[in-house]
Amino acid sequence: MERWENDLFERYYKSWRGIDAAYDQIAASCGVTSNIMNILTLLYKHRTPMTQNELSRELHLSRQTVTSVVDSLEQRGLVSRSIAENDRRSRMITLTEDGRASGRRIGRTMRNVELSAFRKLSSEEQNALVDIMEKLWHSMEETLADT
């Protein structure tokens, strides 16, 4: 690998870790972990119950991680579980009133930070960033599927 490639990947990794750390910091400012933040805000945005498998697929988290986070959220009174009507093996996760309030509060905090950061980019840069991230994501999926 050439030196410029090494430097480029080091910048890529540093940026990725920095963005990940920023989301951890947002979650911590709300008194939760990033996994809790992501599950609460996804359930809030989705507006209807989701299965644990749907949460796992949507957030790219292991089923074990989702189960552990949902256990914690249930203990805190932020979600409830019920058996899915069409598949008794599936558990539907529903936000409680407190869960909806937390999801809204945390989601707004996260979005405010994101908007503030995005506003430092031109609209062309914003669109290019998201387009390139999507292209990289799909290219990685294709590469992994070919192996």
C-alpha cells in the first residue's frame, strides 16, 4: 500500500472514530448510552411498535445487544414488550409515555447537534457527503458479499 493510501485511511479512521465519539458524547449528555439513544429515537421516529429483529436490522446491532438494551429500557419503564400477533416468537417493543418523552427529548438534542454541524457545510457539501457515505456503504456491502 502506498504512503498516500495509508495517510488517507488514517484520516478516514480518525474521522469515523471522531464522529462515533461525538454521538457517544450526545448520548452521555442525555444520560444514556449511544445504543439506548439509537433505539429510543428510532422507536420514537417509527411511531409504531417494532420487533426486536427489526431494531437489530435497522440499527445494525446484534440481537443480543438489542435484547440487553431493551431489557434495560423495560426496567426503566421506557418500553414495554408484547407478543407479536403474527409470530408468537417475536416480541413487539412499544414506547411507554415516559419512553416517548425520552425519545423526543433525546432525538431533539441529537438533531440540534447534527443540524449545527451540517450548517457549517454548504448544501452541495451536505448532499455530497451523504451521497458518498451511501456509495461507500453499498460498495462495502457488495465487496463483503463477493467474499
